[in-house]
Amino acid sequence: IRPSYTYFPADQAQLKLSLSHEGRRKAKCRPRTAEELARYPEGAEPPPVCPRERFPVRLAIWLDDKVFFAETVPPVGLTGDGASYFYHTMALPPGRYRLRFELNDAGGATEGEVRLRRDLVLEAGRVTVIDYVAKGAGLIVR
């Protein structure tokens, strides 16, 4: 006899959030000082100095004005220079929903805000995934 296992109820829809996003750098790149340039061979053009640390990413998602997900995640990496990773899953009644997506990757500054809205249809027994690609597709729901 094998125990029965139900991944999620057949009469429910599953909504998954799965994305990674890099916050903006906390400090802008700067040109090298005369002292730093003196360490390079004559004629060499060293790159500017760019601090690696990034802001945490704040992400909030609402379905019909009810919070589905809201979290601020710090960047990974020893120097805080990696992406912030988000994963959340939930079983919901099938039907039509109004999705609101808000992301901030600049420590609360308005230039780091993304605000999107989309109608969403969740079907029983199906998994719908939410992702976001900053450079390219934008909000992906599939």
C-alpha cells in the first residue's frame, strides 16, 4: 500500500511567484583619483571605481486588493552584490483576479519603482507562475 499524496487540490488553482532581481547599486561609479591613476602604466585607461553593494528589493503583489505577497529581501553574496530571490506559492479558488505588482529596487527611491496591473484568470488544477524580467519582457504571467 502506498500513501496517497495530493500536490494541491484538483478544484483549486495554484499561483507561484518565482523571480530573482538585482537591486540598484547603493553608490554610483566614480572616476579614479589621480593617486589611483598613478598606479597604472602610462596610457592605460582603468575602469571607474564601482562599489558592489546593492539595495534590498521590496516586492508586493495583491490579488483583488488582498495581499498575496509582500516582502523585502536583501541581496545575496558576501559583499551584498547579488540578486534578491523571491519564491511563494498558494492554492486559490479558480476565477478572475486583478493582479497588482509593485517592486522597488532603489531603497525606496521613486526611480526604482515598478508598478504594474494585469487581469489574471486562474484555472482549477493549473499552475500559474509570476515572474519579472527588468530588461526585456517585464511582468511575465504563464
